[in-house]
Amino acid sequence: MKFALSVLALAATVHADVYMHNPRGSNDRNCEKNVNRNNGNRLFDSQNNAKGGYACGRAVGGNDVVTKPMAFHAGSQLPVEWTQQHGCGKHPEKPGEGENVNCQIVIQYACEDTLDPAQAYRGNLNNLVGNRYQNAAAAPRDGIPNNANDAATDRIPQNANSAQVTNTNALRYGMHETLAYYQTCDRRQRNEGLFTADQNVNRNSAIGTRQNPNGGRRGLECPEERDYYPYWHPTPWRDVAFMVTDMKDCDKLKQAQGAVQHGYCELPTKNNGVEITNQGLTGAAAAAYNNRQWPNNEQACKNLGQTWKSTLYHPDGDQAKYQAEAKANEPKCEQAAYGRSNQLGNAISTTEQQPGYAPDGQDKPDAKSTPNRFLWTIPDTPNKNCVLRLRYNMSSFEADQDPDGAGPKQFLDSGDNGNNSPIRQDPYVTIGNNNKEFLALNVNTNQYGRTFQDRSYVFEIKPKAPGYGGPNEPKLFNLNVRGKRGNIVQTYPSVEYDFIPNDLQLGEGDGVHFQWTGSDYNPRRGCNDGTGGPPDGNANQNARADRANLVEFSDSRKNFPAGNIQAGAYKTGLGSGTGKEINEAKNLAFLGQDVNNCLTQNQLNNINNENARENNVKNCAFLNRAGISPESQGKGTPYFDGGVIKFSGENRDVKFMSSRNNNFSNRDTKVVLRFRKDATAPVAPSALEETKPEPSKAFVSGSKNLGADDAEPPQRIENDGSYNADAQAKCE
């Protein structure tokens, strides 16, 4: 049987990782404290390097310590940002040059309403840990450690007790796709019409593909669905964007999830749909189930006397609601940004990829010096549990996949397998006049057609913020923090701290939702590689925690705050720009810390050990008490929600830095909000003039005086996660 289906992969044999930086991509991490992830099979098949990804957005602790997830308002604009290793897109100025691969980027999201609309997997934890974990037990979920030393990185077992969270230990297991979804994939016959080159696919079911010939399990993901797009059976993934090298590929969206219903041969279930079963199947139907050859097409299904159905996303969901939401949030198809091969760096973005960073919807000049971005308007599908998925396919031009059919065939299929395959494993190629003049090529045919992916941690889609994001209403932008603790080498292939966006243009009435998170599970980093606590255990050791704040400053070329908030130093101001938004400014600077429970400057200076001073739990100067709440058991957490602030008033540039993370000559952590009352009117130079105030006495008096002992250059400690108890903790 052959299916005329577009393939998401026919790629060159390279290690072409993809990493999502906003929202924070996990790369299959959770709460491990080491440099490399523990388990690349935890939730999904990323195909990425184990060093990539960001740790869980939590304070260190067990399931009694709650850290809130990120939450985005429907209608708000969220910059999705990522880097990919082996290039993509067409060069906008030199078409045909540097295009080493044909690529596609697929951005999708799934929430509980498409993964588990009947909420069969939520379990009942009221008697165990109370109501606070009802959402954490749903699908999707990240997995919560049992204690401070638990990474919660084990792959979820294939049983109902783990999937349904019938005990607190099951909270450790992350789960995106559900148990029934994977079991259906594992019983359904794989599509034998697909191109597999010379690979021997050793599985009858859809868990076996050319890229996964031995049927390895990664979480509860279906390998066949992962490797091919658009998929021909129902999946819970809603399409957000499809970015392509060749715009003709946009036609594939006509067969995507949400655009049309997809069919499946119904299987019996038990435990309220939590598992599938062979109960009631007899004869040929029972044999098909047991042999993992359950029908994958309507005719074969009917031949077994079974029922073929069609659905959007999930058969238990509200189909009319699905259809209306899909129509209201049709995925975008656009030209992929151009990026060269062999670098996890910036791309030349198209005008379609960064609208909204200026009031008139046009690109800013620095669009050519940023990573790949897509500005996602959060759909009006409120849900407590959602996850974002980014897939990157890179395809070689050895095979003709011309969708207009001008070539010999539109795509490779099973007729091109085995001896007919245009690619062979590590072939010899003759390049001379005789058979002695040949060379060997590096070709791995299970990677010669390769799809990579990354996924976010669970986030919430909140209802629309009143007055924003609707027709004829002002825009609402999400301002987040990307990156993790460490220097540029230590964090790679992730990134250092920065704001995203770090240069945002606002129009009259536009709002900004100031919100970010981080992790307290990073490898230990100190000195210029990372400052501040709270500590994880011994305060004399380097800390692991991420924290960020916003303090206004006046000159982008300098690195000191504008001065005293109360004295009116914030003259450009938040909100209306009157300089009266003192409470908002304090909240963004101090992150809601109660300064009455903080150490004074003299008390801090009396702590001689630098690590002990920086990491002290009452050092509010380094934000160590931020995020404390009853739910966090008195611990500081990396999550901060500064709320929505509306901008109006006079034209102005509002500049912020993070006092904790901005570190001159090490990292620049700044953001500029450019407010223009009328986007089409010229701005008088005086309105944008830089001011150059002297540092206030508050900063001078708070500095530690240098003495004779400081005459020698301070000792530099290169920190790789270890701690040298004999070395004095000083930094250059």
C-alpha cells in the first residue's frame, strides 16, 4: 500500500540540532543539575546534543514547593525564538547562494483540550498533596521532583497508574502525548508506502520509521507522526506556523490537523479511555492487534469488520469548538529566515517574521542580527496546561521533491527502497577514469532525511486581557527573559541572559506583560559567570539560581541605574510617562521582595566570603528573596509576573537593565521600550536625547572601599561547577 504523502524529512547526514530559547525549550531536560541532560528519551525524540536545553522552571525542592508556570494572555504577542545548526531558507539578497538544504520549520502547540479533553489522566490527588497539583497531574505535564535531590528525569512507564497519577511518585513522570495515544500508534500498522532507503525497519507498527528503525520509545510520542508532516491520522497538535524554503510547500497545510478531519480505525479502550485493549476482538481483528498491524486505512478497517471514524485532534473533544478555533487561528505559512550552515546563530529574518516590533508592523533594522523568530499571537483557547513544539526538517537536494510535479516524481516512496534507493549507507563513489579512483562518503541513511525538535515546558493560556489583542484594540506584548546562568561557553548551545524582545516599539495604548522565569537547577556558576543566590545547600558554594529584574537607566552606553526612584530619577517613566509609576518601577526592580526582611548594606559588607555574601537568603540586593509565597514553602522562586502595564503619553525611550545580570564586558542584559504616540509622526531629537546623570550617593555609599589588600589583581576562579574551598572567592 502506498500513500501519496509529503515527507517531513529527506536530509543530509549532519548533526543539525535545533534549540528553542523562548519559550524556554527543555531539549528533554527536567530538573537535573548537571551540564548534560540525564535522559534523551524522557518526553520526545529531539535528536539534539545532550548539552542543550534549559532546566525546569522551579525552585529546588520536592512536590511541596510550588513554582508558578508561565502564563500568556490570549491575543498577546509572544516572540518564539530558536537557533538551528545547519541553516535554512533562501538568501534574500543572493538567491541560490548558500542554500545548502531545503528546510521546513513546523511550530505547533497542544493543550489538555486536545490531548485529554475528558481529563481522564488527571487522577485524584486531593488526598495526597491537595488541590495545588491538579493541573500538574494533567496532560501535558512536566514532572515534579520528589525531593531536592530528585531530577525527575525518568521516562514514564507504560501503565495506567503512572499515566493517571494515582500516587505522588507518578508526579515525577513528565507526559505530553497520552498513554492511549502511544498504544494506538504501537498497534497501528506503519505506512509501508514510505521511503526507507536501505534501512531495515524492524517494526510492524507506526513506532518504526526510517529514522527510528528499531522502534525506540521516547516518552509517549508516536515516531511516525514525529517524522512526517502533515500526518494522516489524528494528532493533538494544533498548527501555529509552517516556515518553508519553497513557498509551494504551503499547500501541505490543506491537509494539516485542524484543516480537515483525519481518519482512524477505532480500538477498544478501558479505564475510561486511559488505555487501549484487545477485549472483544476475535479472529482476524485480534490477530491484527496482536501482530501490531491494526488497519491504517478505511478499507482495511472495514475488511476486519471494524469502525472507521474521522475527527479533529481527539475524538472525545468538542468537534464544533475545534472547528471554530481552527478557523479563527489558521496557521501561517511563510518564507523561512535565511541562516547559514554550521552555526547556532542569527538569521536574516523576513518581514513576516517580526511584525509587531514596530507600531506600523514593519521590521526593525536589527532583524538581521537576531536568532530565528516567529511572533505568535496567542490563540483564544484558554487552558491551564499547554506545551509548544518546534520541529526542524532539513532536506537534501539529491532527491526530486518538486511539489509541482515537473520532475520525474514528486517525492520518494517505497518504490525507491532497497536497491532502488538513490542513497546508500557510506557509499564509495568513483570520480576518476578507473575503478581505483574512488572516495568514501559519510552517509547514514536513517539520518539522510532527518527531523529535529524541541519543546517548551508547560505554560498556561489565559483569557484575553481586557482592552488588548482584539479587533481594533491595542497590542499586548510579552516581555520575557531568555538564557541561563553561566558565561557564553558554559551555556552553549543555550544562551546567556537577555531580554526578549530587547528592543520593542510601542504605539498609543499598547501594553507590555512583564513576565519571566528561570531555574534553580543550573550547574553551579559563580564570579562573572553568575551572581546571586539563593543557595542550593551550602551558601559558600557557587549558586545555581536564575533571577532577573528591570531597573531603569538613561544612557545605553552606561551601566548604572538612573538613580533614586523616589527622587523622580525615572523621568521617562512606565505607563503614562509621568514619572509617577513608582510602585510599578519598584516592583520590577525589587521583584516584590519585602525589604524589611532583608540585610542592610552594612550587614552585607560584614560578610567577608563573597559567595556567602552574594548567596545569603536575605540578600535582597541580589534578589534572593524574590518569589517567596506560601505555596513555595518560604523559598524564593525564579518566576516573576509584573503584570500588564499600558503605555501612553509623550514619545520617549524607556531603557532598562537587569542589575543582577548586566555585567559589563561579560554580558549585556538590557532592553529599550520605544514609545511613539503617533507611529507616523517624526520624533523631535530632544525627546530622545540621552541624559548623563552622575551616580547617586546611594550607589557610591553602597560600594565597598578598596584598601591596601586590594592592590594586587584579584584571583580569577574558573568555575566548572566544582568548588575550591581553599580559594578566596573573588572575581576579575
